[in-house]
Amino acid sequence: MEAKYLLQLYEMGDRNFPSIDLSGAELSKANLIGVNFRGINLTGANLTRSFLMRSDLSEAFLNWANMSFVKLSDANLSYSDLTKANLRGAFLVKSNLAKARLSGATLANVNLRSAVLTGANLSGADLTEVNLRGADLRGANLSWANLSMARMSGALLDGAFLNGVNLSGAFLNGVDLSRANLSGVNLSAAKLSGSNLDGANLQGCNLTAAKLRSVSLVGADLTGANLHQASLGKADLSWAIMVRANLRGAELCDANLNGANIEEADFTDTMQTEELFRQHISGRAIGSGHLWIQQNTTDLNYNYGYQYSHRQIC
């Protein structure tokens, strides 16, 4: 079917166009609100700035399509193929993209607030500055995706695949990442205040300058993690594994390290409360180190290992 004929039929009131072939069609700025495009072939089509709100594009073929700035709120794109599609700046609030294939797609600056992306394949996708607040990403594949500066507060990430993902500068406040595998993930400057990371695998994770205030990291594995200048005020790190972790310049005011393993961790220039220091030297935090406290004009040196740290009182 020709795109021109399709638009004529739409103007006449027809809304049902399932499984037709519109590959390579020119449909930029088209008004197709509420259309039934289930199973349609729009491979390589140009849908730039078109209006498809409340439309059914489930099981559609949209790979390599140009869908930049398209309006697709409340649309059904479940099981659709959007491999390598360009959706830059698109509006997909409350859309259903369950099981959609989006590997290698461009979704920079896309608004996916409260969208359903359960089981979707987003591996290698560009999601820079995407809005995923309140989105359902349970079981989604985000491997090697770029989510830098993404807004993800309130998103559901249970069972999501996150290996190699870039979350630098992302907003993840209040997100439940308990038991998540974030080994080697880039979370530098990410905002994670109030999040749940209990039992998470954060081995070798880059958390440089991350905001982790009031985060729960109970039993988390932070072996070799980089927490340089991270904010960990009131964080619960009880029973966390922090072997060889870099906490240089980190803020640990009112943090709880009860039972944490800090063997060979670097606490140079950290800011800690007196209570946290007492946990450390009393053995409630497990490990060895050399802490230098500077309080008022009195220097107190505690030598009980081989790691050196200069510590400041909160």
C-alpha cells in the first residue's frame, strides 16, 4: 500500500491497517492517532514527528525506521522490532514496549515515563538523558546500553540485565537494586540517595563522586570498587565487603560499617564520625589500616596495620 493512499483512507475514517507493507514509506508529520498497525512492516520508514498516540503497533517491524520526535504516548509496541531505530526525542509516556526488540536503537532524550519495558531487549541502545521515571524494566536486557544522565527514579529493575551498562550521572534515587549484578558498572556521579543495594554485586564498580546518602548496602560486595569522593552519609554498609575499595575523600558521616570487611580499603582523607572510627578500631569493622585522626589541635595516631589514611571528623 502507498503511504498517500493510507492517509486518504485514514481521513475517510478507516483505522484498521494490520500487517500491511509500508517499508520505506514517507510518513513524517502524519496524523495517525488511534490507528491499528498490528504486525505492520515499517522497516526503514520515515515517521519523524508523526502522531501515533493510542495506536497499536504490536508485533510491528520498525527496524531502522526514523521515529525521531514521534508522539506515541499510550501506544502498544509490545513484541515490536525496533532494532537500530531512531527514536531520538520521542514521546512514549505510558507506552507498552514489553518484549520489544530495541538493541542498538537511539533513544536519547526520549520520554518513557511510566512505560512498560518488561523483558525488552535494549542491549547497546543509546538512552542518554532518557526519562524512565516510574518505568517497568523488570527482566529487561540493558547490557552495554548508555544510560548516562538518565532519570530513573522509581523505576522497577528487578531481574534486569545490567552488565556493562553506563549509568554515569544517572538519577536512581529510591530505586530497588537489591541483589543486582552491577559488577564493573559505571555509576560515577550517579544519584542513588535512598536506594536499596542490599546484597548487590558492586565489584570493581565505578562510584566516583556518587551520591549515596542514606543508601542501604547491607551485605553488598564492593570489592575493589572506586568510591573516591563519594557521599555516603547515613549509608548502611553493615556486613558489606569492601576489600581494597577506594574511599579516598569520601564522606561517611553517620554511616554504619558494623561488621563490614574493610581489609586493605583506602580511607585517605575520608570524613567520618567519631562513632564510625570507634567501630573501625574496635574490630566491629573488620580489616587493617593506619588511621590518622585530626581533631581540634590534637593529633592522635593509631597504628594497627599497613594501610594509611588521613581522617577528618564530621
